[in-house]
Amino acid sequence: MDKELVESIVRNVLSNLDEGQSGSSKSPKKNTGGNGLTDKDYPLGEKRKDLVKTPSGKSLDDIKFEDIISGKTDGSELKITAETLNHQAEIARSVDREQFAKNLERAAELTRVDDDRILEIYNQLRPYRSTKQELLDIANELENKYDAVINAELIREAADVYEKRNRLKGDR
């Protein structure tokens, strides 16, 4: 495959992911629209490249295909950052896509959670897999360890719904 084509694809993927995981310990909060982003800024990777950074803070232009292949740049640099996801949420909100904006904000919170842990939580959220207390413990973990307040509330709500609908471990 042509090297320029692959590099173009990588850039396109990064720009379409449009921001998302900040490797910092700062927790993303609900986007309040402070940047004034609108649909005119979409896609960020083309129209507001200055706002799209890798988890370590590199710009899109700093990411080279050769560096990823050679190992000079770690593949984790291709992950979306919380900041980018929050920018995307702001754009979604500007076009009255509130539910999509909330989904992006939840995703931004989860960028600080290890991928393996996210998969474990996903499996524990399936019906009949967890007790109510186990779900509440997950919610507390997300809130206290990762400052993922929005996700924690969603899991608490799921625990209540599972309880009402008899979908907890041991309900069968």
C-alpha cells in the first residue's frame, strides 16, 4: 500500500475521531460550550486542527506513519483524547444533538479508564451478571477513582432498573 495513502488514512481517522482522551490527570467535566465551537468547526481535524492533540499533546501534523510503524511513536498516540471528545460534544450541542453530546461526554470521562477495565465493566453490566451492590461498587469506582461522574450515575440508574426488572445476578 502507498505510504502517503496510509498516512492520509491515519490523519483522516484522527481528524474524524475529533479529540478525545487527555492523558492528563485532569478530569473532563461536562462541556459547557466555553470554546464557542459550532458546526462550522466540524470536522475539527480539518477546520480546527489546532484543537486536535494526541494523548501526549502532539498535533496531528506531528504524527507520522513511519514513526508509528518503526515504533518511534507509540500507537497509543492514535487514541482520541477527552478534550477532543468534549469539543465534539460542544459541536453536537450547537446543532441540537443533545443526546449525542451526552454520549461524547460519557466517552470523554472513560478515556482515563484502562481498556481492559472498560471491557470488564461492560460484561458486568450485562443482565444477570452482577448484584446491585457490585454495580454500585463499579459506580463508586468510576466516580472516585476516575472522576467519571456521568458514567457513575448511569450505572447507578442501571442498578435500580435491573433491580425493578429482576435482571440482577441470582434473579433467574
